[in-house]
Amino acid sequence: MTKREPLIIRAAIVAAITGIIHALVVMGVLTIDAAQETAFIGAIDLAATAVIVLWSRGAVTPVADPRLPNPPGAGRDRADA
């Protein structure tokens, strides 16, 4: 599953980490006021999104340029002829 669906695994890891940080803020373990909490959680969410994008960028195949296997004996594509 890690090779077939890399975004699911990576997004779940990042979501779990951000969820723990959110819980620490809400439970008061990280003592900050409401304005700081809003800014802090917003920054965490944006950073988490960036981490997912950067971490997973090389693990997915672009739709515009798929790397499809060429089975033996399939011949050339019409566009190549």
C-alpha cells in the first residue's frame, strides 16, 4: 500500500502529528492565549500541507506525463509512427 498510495500514508502521519499538537494546545499543555493559538494552529496546518506536498512530490505519477509500462510485442503507438 505504501507504494500504491503514498499520499494516504504520508498524509495520515502528518495528520496524526498535527492532531497531537492541536490536542496539546487545547488541553493547555502548551500555554498560549487565544490569538496565539489561532496563529499557531494556522501555521501548523499550513506547514503540514507543505510537508505532505514536498514529501510526496516524487512518489506520484503526473497525469499529463504517465509512465505506463510498454508490454512486449505491443508495437509502436500511432502518434509515434
